[in-house]
Amino acid sequence: MKNFNYVVLSISLLFFLSCEDELNIDPAQSITTETALSSEGTILGILIGAYDEAGQSASYGGRNHLASDLLGNTNQVTWSGTFVDPREFYLKDIRVTNAFVAGLWSNSYEVINQVNLVIDNAELISVENTKSIAIGEAKFLRALSYYDLVRHFGDVPLRLTGISNYGIDLDMARTASATVYNQIATDLTDAYNTLPESNGVYADKYAALALRARVHLQLGNYEEARDDADKVLTESGHSLAPTFAGAFNNFSDGVEDIFAFQVTSQTGSNSLITFYASEANGGRGGDVSLNDEFFDLFSDANDERSTFYYEDDDNKLTSKYTYLYGNIPTLRIGEMHLIRAEANFRLNTEIGLAPLAEVNALRGRSGAAAVTATDLDLDFFFNERQRELSFEGHLIHDVKRFGKTAGSEAPNSTKLVFPIPQAEMDANSLMVQNPGYGI
């Protein structure tokens, strides 16, 4: 499995600056594997590097979101950009050489290898609490990476130990999705049990719980999804931002952010700006523009979410991504309200809040009119998630979960699953391609 592109060390300047008082080591370009895996400082540095890796453009820095929403699109948006790879998602005609697909695959496995190395070598961390937190963060990042891999690609190779020796045979077959999901749940449970309630900009126990709620909802485990979301909502201390706009374009984590990837002028990447923003806001001038069909989702002109856009050269562009150095929300309280409300609705329960009261509270934040009990059905929740969560990387997964179509493609269409990258097929003798992508 040579094209997994495992990275033993990708220790960034951030790591060296944060550890410079404690370490006396060679420059990054000359650091050896033995040095990298020899001390507490370098192991913690690899963990910091894994956050940076996960936040790169190839995955949670923007392209994962963009691909998910373009693939799930029917006619809510138009792709007008000149980049070929995003257009393939938009057209539901993805090549095995798609660079965005290859980037997500390789970047995810780079993160996985780095956090596996942290877990494998955690005994080097002398303070027990520091070690426990590091392992919890590593398991959170591993679960996050595997979750989007399995959602996009189906069965994927599951590797739970780090690779530091490239002289061994790295070929590996795909693992059944059910097994991967079980590992994701195990990692998130472990992370929840070991992480602190607050952990700065890094993952804490409620980030693990919020991600587990998302996973359970995707799998149809509604009771578990409801209960996890309820704990986040009642125990985490996070709450809805006072306004819908307040949940986005923040230079530091806001009250609604359960976990966000950090972006500054020195570190991090927000490529959502590239594709969604005007040139004046740092983008390409509206590669993704909003259509009338998107606005048809809204029946209330007072709903702030329906006016959360701006015009540029006759294009209507979402206002969710307008600051080049704005953090990228990954898990936020608005989603937790929708998870708890939908799960309660499906189960006919009222844990935390009755579904009607909950959706009206969320809608009220945006000034939208209250709905009635007769308005609540699964179509309502599918559409409400679009009204609240559009352009945050949820659409294709919601399309499949609710049994909807994306364009003319049925939810079980092979065209709505990513191909295994051709480079991986060429390098890994045990890899099998997804149906619909050739021999």
C-alpha cells in the first residue's frame, strides 16, 4: 500500500516554536526517524503536526466540504469555476485520477499514520495526564479521518499502527465498512472518556461526543445520536451564537464552535474562500454561486439564512466564507440541535426538548417564523439541514441518509461514491476498485 503516502514526520514551524525551550534538535529537513520517535517533545510535536495536516486544503481545510456539497447538489448551486476536478463532483462524473479525491485519500492516511505513531509511542510521555490527553486527541483525529474516508469511499484499509519503516510491504486490503465504523465509535468513546472538558483550540471530550453523535445519526442509531447530542447541548457550555452570522468567519473559536480548524496568516488553510468567495474577499470570484432553487428552500423572507449572501458580478455568493483567515467550523452547536430534534422526532421522544420546540428555537435564532407540528416530517428535517448547514460538507451524506437524489442519481448510485485513486490502485496490489470505475 505504498501510495498511502504515510508521513512519519511533518513537523511544522509551529512545533519547533512551541518546543524550542525544551528541545535541542536538528533542523526539520534533517531529522531522523529515530530522533522523531525518541522523546516526549517530538511525540507531542507529531500530534500538533497531525492537526495541521488534517486542516490542510486537501481535507478539512476546504476540499472535503466542497466535494461533498457539489456531489450532493441537484440545482441549488452552479459551478462556474475552471478547475476540472470540482466540476467532476458537480457533474457526478468523477475520474479515478481526480486530484481532489487523491488528495483527500493521501492526506487522510497521512493524518492517520501520524496519530498512530503518537498512540504507539505514547509511553514516552512522562506525565500521565498529558499522555492520556494526547492519546485522546490522536483517537479523535483518527476517528474523524476514517469517518470521512468510509463515507466517501466505502470499505477502506484500516490500519491502527504507525509506519516508520518504509522497507516493509505496505500493501493492505480494504476493511469492511462495519468494522471501520466500529473502530470509529471505539476511538470516539475512548476520546470522550480521556479528554478534558476544555482543551483550548484542540479537541476536547465534547468534540469527541459531537462527532460520535454525527456518526450515530449517519448509521441510524437514533437513540445514541440523540443522547450524545443532548449531552453536548446540556453539558459542554457551548450555545448558539446570538446571530446566524456570528457562527462564521471568526478569527478565534466562538461560543458555537465545539471544534474548528484554526486558520491564521501563518498557519492553517481555508480553501473554502478560494471557491466560495469573491475576489475582493480572497476568492476566485464565485466558482460556486447560489441559484433560485437554493432560495426556494426558504419560505420566510425574514429568515437570516435566506439573506446570508452577497452579490458579485451578478453572482450570489454565500456569506459563510468571506474572511481568508477565518477558522473553519467543523462541529457546531446548530448541528447538535438538528441531530437531537431529528432523533427525538424519529423516536417520538422529547429528551432535552420536544422536536417542535427545538427546531423553532433554532429557527428563531435566524428570525425565521415558527413552524407547526403538522410541518414536521422527514422532508422538513432534510430541508432544514440545508437551510442551516449548507456549504459545510453535509449535503451528499444527507442525500444518501434521507434516500433523496442528487441530480438524476439515486442515493445508492455508484456515481455518488468516490473512486479509489488510480495511484493507489497502481501501488497497492491488494486494492480493489469501487464499482462503476472500470476493471
